[in-house]
Amino acid sequence: MAAPKTETPTAELPDPQEVAQTYAEVARRASSLISDHVQRQLKKGVAAPADELGIAQAFMDMMAKLLANPYKLAQAQMSLVWDYFSLWQHSMLRFAGLNTAPVATPEKSDRRFKDEEWEQHFLFDFIKQSYLIAARHIHDTVCCVDGLDEQTQKKVNFYTRQYIDALSPSNFAVTNPEVFRETLKSHGQNLLKGLNNLLRDVEDGNGNLRVKMTDTTAFELGKNVATTPGKVVFQTDMMQLLQYTPSTDTVLKKPLLIVPPWINKFYILDLREKNSYIKWCVDQGHTVFVISWVNPDEKLAEKSFDAYLEEGILAALDAIEAQTGEKQVNAIGYCLGGTLLATTLAYLAAKRQQRIATATFFTAMTDFTEPGELGVFIDEGQVSSLEKKMAERGYLEGSEMAGTFNMLRANDLIWSFVVNNYLLGKDPFPFDLLYWNSDSTRMPAKMHSYYLRNMYMENRLIEPGGIEIDGVPIDLGKIKLPSYFISTIEDHIAPWKSTYMGAQHLNGPVRFVLGGSGHIAGIVNPPSANKYGYWVNPAAKLPETADAWFEGAQQHPGSWWTDWNAWITAQDNERTAPRDPAAGKLKPLEDAPGSFVKIRIDAKKAD
């Protein structure tokens, strides 16, 4: 008996009316964007191309040095040809049905090639390996050019990586198997929707592409992020001071003051209840105060680094003392907030004021000898150009800073969203951390110029008297209180070996802890997640180098949060009755998270 015939299912054709509407919407948006762009260019006039970042000059210098050694260049070319020959041989054997070891394989952490077709399909495997071979040889050829100065070499390496990442076959519709399947399945609707998404992001960026990373409509401050109960109890032009409602029968006598960076908003430490460091600290019996920095505009252009210290931390200390009666606090500084905290500690030490009992530094740099890849963006030419832009409007636009940070991890923070939004035509997934990441803030012109020049370029903070605050010389060596440094092993913004160097400038007892993951995920790592782990060296004194410290370090499972809490309670575990923010001497101004944090930047207004 013959087997019954089965019909091959065919993909459902898209609704013609829906296609027509989509095309019409794309055409309308594109026409409007082109018109707006032309009008903006007419207003600005035609300017000669400028190499403000010094990229062209860096690559010209590199090529001159590279061509001066033709033998080495010929070796690199022959090595590339040999690897391609090996790939061709490997591919022919695979085509014949034989299994052979690949010539090039991606790193296990490389999520661009996670689709199984990259390995199983003969053609996509060839494309992937061909790209990996070319990427490796390009990098190896330009990474260590004889005679090139260190800053130029770093710039060449960084922008070469950007070029290599941009040309990945995963970023193109025809050479990405996942996109290819979706295009066939939807009859190209994914690309049409992706174009619509692209136009939307250009519109939102007021003519500049602002890649949407998450569904921002899925979150609302005070509703499903930044929800820990509390009050704004004090404010200055620079910040609001939040005090959180206690949740324990007793609390530690010394309050806890958290100083976040003003590059981003404070609620990275209060995203949702399950991963909120602030809520966790409240539940451990800390009376938590947090600074919520203002999002500055041109009115605050003249606010300098001093203002963040005087109208920020010092004003917060005064307010906490008035609210609780306590003359000392435990203080935490995150990233740039940690740099400010260290400066404040040296300032207080010089004035013989013991207002901070212990200091904790989250991924914070005080020694900028090795600033990592951010150093690529900081030299005289680039800073001068940036200062000129800031002088025109009074601040550094938050999106510009965010773009710089995203370039440090371009595959994860740029290209993955290009594929998802524009090639697959999907909407980004709601993710609280990326919602926060897109909520960037501005930098006052005077402050940012001071920070870049005195910290990154001249590294004056580690020099006794290298900088002054209100006429007071700053000397980190005068800091003698107990300190806790938590850095993360994959941090691209504050490399852990650099933060370790900074810890050695303090003269009090220091506990240095190295967490897993990176600048954000390694810090926002609640014990309930049981992820990453952390390293601690039991030696009583910090070894001379970071490598020596790591060699003697012991790894522990779980979160460093519990290690920190054990450390801080070991310093002083005296407890008292819980402090209701509404019952203190300071009159509450509004509910947490406050109004300063709710001001989001509108790119169209900011332009």
C-alpha cells in the first residue's frame, strides 16, 4: 500500500495591505528625516572634514612604520595565505562528508556565532572561519608595530577592533544564518520592520542613530525600578539626599552614605527588589542614605569638581548628622563617586575631621597610570576638541559619554542590537539594567574638563598636593581609616589592576576583593543569584603588585555582598532603634526616588 502523500507546508504570505502600510510609513519617515537633515546642514554650513579624534593620523603613522619593514609585512601576508589554504582544504573535506578540525574557532564567550548553523552548515562555517582568520591576521599585523608610540598604538588597536567587529558576517543579512532563515520565513518582512526600527532610532536621536537597547516603556521609576521605600530629606543645586525606610527591629548606629557616579543615575543600585543593593543593605540593618545627583544643564556649566565635594558629600554629611545625630558615617563610592570619596577623605584628613569611619570603593580609580581602553579617548587633541564643544553648550551630552562606553564592548552593546532590531526586525527585550544604561546624564563643562585633565591626563590625584579643594592640598597618603575595595575581573572601565594600584596609596588597613564579571554586573550581584564568586587574598598587607595579589588569592563562591557586610560590621556593630526618615529633624521633601532622578534627556530638545 502506497504511503499517503503529504504536502510541504508553505510560508504564509504577508497581508498586502499591511505591507503597503509599512512601506508608506517607511517612506514618510525617510522623507522627513532627509528633509530635517538637509535643513540642519544648511544651518551649519559646509565644514571641511576634521580628524578631531586623531584616528586618521594614527593610522597614517602606523602604515608608515609598517611599510618600513616590508619583510615583516610579507611574512604576515604569507601566514594569511597559508591559513586560507588550510581553510579551503578543511572546507573541501567537509563538503566531501569528512569531519576535520576547524582552522579557526571563536571564543566561547563570543555570542555572535551561537546559532548552530555557523558550525553545522558548510557555507556558514566557511564564512565564519574566513572572517576569524582575517580578523586575527589584521589584528596581529597592526597590534605591535615597531617604532609606534604607545598612545598611537592603543588608538590603532582600538579602532582596528571596531572595524573588525563591524565587518563580522553576523552583522549582515545574507551571511547571518538566523537572519537568512527569518528573511525567507517572513518574505522579507523582518528587513522592512527593521528599516522602520532604524528610522525610529534616527528620529529619536534627532538625526543621529541612537540604537534602542530595551523597551523603555516597560519601566517606570518608583513603580517597577527604584522602588525601595524612602524619602528625599535634603537637597542642594547638585543633589538630592535620599533616606530609606528601615525594615529591621534595630539598625547599625553609624548610617551608610552611598555616593554614586554622576555619569549615570543612582538607581543602578536599586533596580528591582531582587537585585537591589540598597534594599539588601536596608534589610541588613543599615540606615541607608544615597546621593541622587542632578542632571546638569547650561546653568551649571561652571560647577567644578569642588562643587560635587562641597555641595555633594560634605553637604550630605551635614544633613545626615542633623537627621540622625550621628557625627560619623560609613561611606561607599561607586566608580567616579569613589574617586570623589577618596578626594573627600583626604580633604577631611587634612582638616583633621573624622566624619567618615570606613570607606568602601566600588570599581573606583584613584591612580590613573593605567586607565585601560578609555585612555584611547583622552589626549590633548581630543580633550581640547571636547572642551570646545562643551564651551558652546555648557555641558557634555550624556549620549556622547554613553556611546564611548558602549564602544568598549561593541559586540554586546551595539552590534547585537543592530542584528536584533534592524536585521531580525524585532523589538528589544525589556531589561532593567539596559533601561538604566540608556538613562544617561550630562557632565558640567568645567567639572568634566578638570576631571579629564587632572585625573586621566596628568594623574595628579596620587601626588601629595597635586590638586587642591578650596585651598586644601589633597594627599591620599593621609587616609588612614579602614577601606574596602571591590573591583571586578572583566571591568573595561576601571581595570582592576588600576584600582589595585589606587588602593596602595591609602595608609589605613585595606581589604581588596576581586569580583567576577564586569563594571556593572559584578557589582549588582545579589547573594540570591549565587553567581560569579569573588577572590580574597588573606595576607595582612597588600602585596606589591596586582599579579602577586592574585597569585595568593582564594576564590569564594557567591556574592561579595556578604563578605562586605561581615567586614563592615566587624568594624563596629553597635546598634540602635530604627530611624524613620519621616520622623527625623529634616522635613521630607518628597518620596524616593525623588524628582532629580526622573529627569530623562530628550535628544530632540538637547540638540
